[in-house]
Amino acid sequence: MASKEELKKKVRDAIDQRAEEIVRVSKTILDNPETGFRERKTSKLVENLFAEAGIDHRSGLALTGVKGEIRGGSNGPSVAVIGELDSLIVSEHPHASPETAAAHACGHHAQIGMLMGAAYGLMAKGVLEELSGRVVLFAVPAEEYIEIEYRDELRRAGKVEFLGGKPELIRLGEFDDVDLAMMCHTTSVAEEKKLCISGTNNGTVAKRIQFIGRAAHAGGAPHLGVNALNAASLALMAIHTNRETFKDDNTIRVHPIITKGGEAVNAVPADVRMETFVRGANIDAILDANRKVDRALKAGAMAVGAQVKITTIPGYLPLKQNTTMMEMYKANAVSLVGEDGIGYREHGTGSTDMGDVSQIMPAIHPYVGGATGLGHGNDYMVKDYNLAVVTAAKALAITVVDLLADGASGAGEVTSKYRAAMTKDQYLKLMRGLAKEELYDPTE
């Protein structure tokens, strides 16, 4: 029987042997970016890689997700290693698609390389037979919460219920056979160093807003119209005036955009549309801020006599890190990059649907360096692929060894201490309770 350290060495060596291959996977995805629920080429690439490696898998999950599994030598818990398929839309990014403006300005292409690297390492000769349980290799769609109108049309057509990949996969039962989950995300923040031990993240709800006025000739008879753009402008100002009511430790973020401002310059705008997120560090804070945003939207409509249609869509829940798993991960990270290479992030004000997973099972979401530029910006680039893909794959894979070796004693330690924030059924009830559509007419 091999020791954990002997197994970890086999894993690391196997990943090193295929380092160029897994980096090439990431660079191929970089050059073929696709946004959420549209990742057909990326999904097919993962399918082909799984097939070539002899990994049992299923595809088409939540439209484009791919789920593979490799089994240890004896029964035990299941650990998911997750990579995200989708990109952003950043038209000025050097690797943006000329057709769609999609671009990997957040580093998800590196995650699929990590995923495959972890798989290759764990499949090294003499490793799996020493593990107890399963490793679920999960390429998931639609983490970036963008193109809300397109995704909402998918929802209305019954193709999805939730607009994020992991919430949809939870709903579909694809996480029912998973006991613990992990993934790693790239970072360009210098202070977060080579491998970053991260804390919590904001959750979010999304909103689609339509202000409905009355069209009229903007020059000849504006008094006969109802200006929906004025209603939207007032609503934006009303949202701003609420910011001083948000408590600092709730890290509320509300950032609306106008996606349609009218039809023509010589017509009073009668159809104006907005989108926004309402983010916060905890569910109660999100709900409180969401009520204030709704109130502000209605105030804008009331001021000019317009109607407003408010559609609130469940987004992502706040991220919780499992401390026992993260301690295991940190020890492995130190073994790879040294204590001086470890960074720390206490709370992130962005959002990830890994938060949803973390509410129902033990999960970790650390970060890896190697990128430069601003996240989601046109200059965000992975520069050090050996760190961002190869080292990250090693950190994930050898943490799996800690969890599943020695009769899965590590996983047993995690689960014995863990108390889920909610069950799957409670999660679904909460998410569905967040969904709301309301038409407010101040003239009635």
C-alpha cells in the first residue's frame, strides 16, 4: 500500500509529463471562446478528451455540460473537480471572437486544462486503486452571469429554469451523487501571489426592467407622450440615493445598465430597458437591497406616469469555503509553491455559482496566479500557463488524494465536521422564491 506522499508524487509526475498537452487544451479554448449555454465547441472538445482518455462520461447536461467519472479501487465518497466552459463578451480583447465578441477575459479556459491535468494525474499507474470513492470530472456551462435576455428566453422556452450552469445542474440532480466539490480560478491580483487561499464571495440576484411609456413626436407634441427614458433616469438616481443605507459589511453592489434607450431621437421613448445585479454578502442583505431597488424603480415610473415591469431572476448564492478542505489544499499549495507563494483573499464582492454548490455540500474555490490585467477587462491574459494550468492541476489532484486515500479518511474528516447551510430541496425552494415578475402601473 502506497503512502499519500508516494501517490502525490505519481500524480505530480504524470501531470508534468503531459504539461504541454494540457496547456495546449487551454490555449485551444482561448482561441475558440463561447458564452454560457452556447459552449458547443468547447463541450465537444471536452467530450473528445474524455473519450480519448477512456473516461466514462455524459454530455448535453444543462445544454452543454459534460460529466465524467473515474473510480477508485474501493467504494467511498465522490469528489467533484470542476472546470467552467464559458467566456465573457469583451470585444476589444486580443482573443475575442470576431463574430460574437466572446473572449476568455476571466481565465475559464485555464480551468479546463486544470480539469484534464487533474484527471491525467489521478489516472497515473498505481494511483486510483489506492483511492476509495469516485472522482467526478465536471465541465460546467454558464458561470458568467451575462446575456440575461438570451438566457431568460431559454427559461421561458423551458430549456432551463436557472440562468447559471451550476444551479441548473443542481436542479437536474447532477450533483446528487457528489459529496464534496472543488475548483480553482485564475487571478491577476499580485497580492494573491501564486496560489491563493480564498474566503467568501457575494451572492446576487438579477433583474430585467422595462419602463413602458407612450410614444409621441419629440419635437411636435412631447406633451402627449410619457417618457420612459426619464422614468429610467429617475430610477437610476433613486437607486444611487439608497447607497448610503447599505451597511459596509454587507458589501452591497448594484450596477444597472440601460440596454435600450428608445426607438428614435425624434420620438418620445416609450420602451426603455435595463438590467442590473443586486449583490451582497448574505441572503438577508441581498433581499433588503433588492426591495430598495424595486422601490426606486417604481418611484421613477410614478414620477412621470409610466409603467414598469420588473422581472427578478435568482442568481447565485454567497460562497462559503469549507475550512477543513481548504486546510488540506493549503498544505498542498505550500508543498508546490512554498509559504511565500501563498496569498489570501478574505471576501470577494463578485459572485460565482460555486456559491450555490457550497451551500449544499463541502466545497472550496481557491485561486491561482499567472494572469495579468483587469479581470473581465480587455487586457486580462493568462501569461504563465505553467502556473495557471499545470501547478493548479497538481494542487487540485493531490488534494483529491488527501480526501480519498487511506480509505477516504480525509473526506470522512470533512463530512463529519460539516453541516450544510441547506438541503437541495431547501435550496430549490429559496431560489424559486426569489423569482418574481411584477407590472407596476402608478395610474391605477
